Amino acid sequence: MVKIIYKILKFLFTLSIFSALIYFFRADLSNFKNRFTQQYFPCQKPITYQIDKFDQHFGISQKVFLTSVAEAEKIWEKASGLNLFEYAPSGTLKINLIYDNRQDATIKLRQLGMVVKDDKATYDKLNINFRTLEKSYQIDKINLDNQVAELDRRFEAYNKEVKNLNSRGGYTPAEIEYLKTFKAELDQMVAKLDSQQKIFNNKVDELNALAETLNRLAKTLNLSVDRYNTVSASRGSEFEEGTYISSANGQQIDIYQFDNTIKLVRVLAHELDHALGLDHVSSTVAMMYYLNNGITDKLAPADLQALKQHCAILP
């Protein structure tokens, strides 16, 4: 009798420990299940999302932001005919609107000239700064253009290699290692270029700020001078306006910067597709190109092809 009671108590103790472990690691298990389902059974069930962190400094309401997310998800759902995303207060994908120096710089650019004095001395000083910065900008622009061209060439070679191996119906272990090394080199090139691009973008912002301020001062002081033109970056910037993160802690999309709702919807659509499991494509006009070159929310043929392949949608 004692042995039976001991066995029962031992069983209950083991069961309680097992239950406690499941409860303690329930979030990790849920995240693992979600990642497993999305990787091996993509597009079979919608990804639920919630609005988590929301900074009021952007000057838009949470309702407007949620509407933009809904418009972004419809871009992919309309093209696929599938229900890919759903809003839920406790959704597994957390979408955050985070205010930092990126949006702060955008707002400051709209308020240029308000902190400078309206006098000729200020104009002359800013003019010297502009000319010096413009020379540096031209040198950096040529350098970046060359690096972007080389990176695009390498991406094209990588995609061609993957396509060739896929057409043979599989990979050898050696080929897999080769592709991993190739992709790692591309990732390093992108990271290096992105770092240089951020520095370059800061220079562009400063140059544009000077141009705008000089033009305003010239008008205010009634100076007979040529108007300064603003410049833009030599390439689309990395989608640093937003990021997608998938880890043991779950999935999240962080949005940092946008100029208007059209661009907000575009960056949301890009990051949502990452959450769906798609990677970048090589077409420079595509929504899923690794650079944010586009100005519309329309999908390119490369986007549609990648979506159909990922979700196993028949032609």
C-alpha cells in the first residue's frame, strides 16, 4: 500500500514539474510553433498581429496607423487571394511605432530656417558651409554608386546560381555550404554599404537643410543670387524606416520613419512580407527589393512571383 501511495505521489510530483515547465516556457513554445508553421506550412493560416508600442510624437492616431497596416496587408492578400494577416489584440506579431532621430530629422527638415538669424552674415557663413559639404557629397556619391553597382552584380550572380541549382532538383552538401558562404559575403557587403549609406544620408540631410535655409534667407533678405537645389541620395535607402525581427522572444515589426501615409503603407507592406517568410528579390522596382527605391504601393512582377512560389499558389 505504501509503495502504491509513493508511486502516486511521485507521478503527481513529476506531472506538476512538467506542467510548471510547460507554463514557464509557454511563450517560447508558442513562438517556436509559429515559426515552424510559417516555415514549413506558409500561408496556411493568417498571422495575427497587434499594435504594441505606439509613440504619439508622430502626430497620427493609433486608428490611422492601424488603417495603414490594414492597407499594407491587403496589398499581399489581394495578390494572393489568401487571408495572410489578421488583427488581434493579442496577436503573435507585434507592430511598434518608435520615435527616434530618424523621424525627428524628418520633422526638423520641415522647420528649416527657424533657428538662424535673418542677416547677410548668416547667409555668407551658411554659403561657405554648403559649398564645402557639396564637394564632399559629390565624392561620396560616386563611391556609393560604384559599390551599389558591384553589390547588385553580386546579388544577380547569387540568384542565378540558386536558380541553376534549383533547376537540377536539389543541392549537394558542398553546394549548400557554397551558397551559405556566398550569402554571408552578400550580407557583409550590405551591412558595410548600409553603414556608409547612413553617414551619406546624414550628409544629404545637412546639405538639403543648408539649401532650404539659404533659399529662404535669400528671399527674406531680397538677395540677387541663384537658387540652391536640394539633392537626394544616390540610391534608395535600405528599408531602415522599419525592421522585422524574429527571435525566441517572438516576432515584431518596428517602424521608425515615414514622410506620408503612402510611404508608411509601403514600408509596412515590405516588413509584413518579411514576417510572412519572404526574402528580398533582385528586381530594383519590386516592393521586396532590398533598397527602398519605390514610391508606390503597387507590386512588381518579381513580388508576385516570389509570393506565389512561397505560398505554393498555382498559376
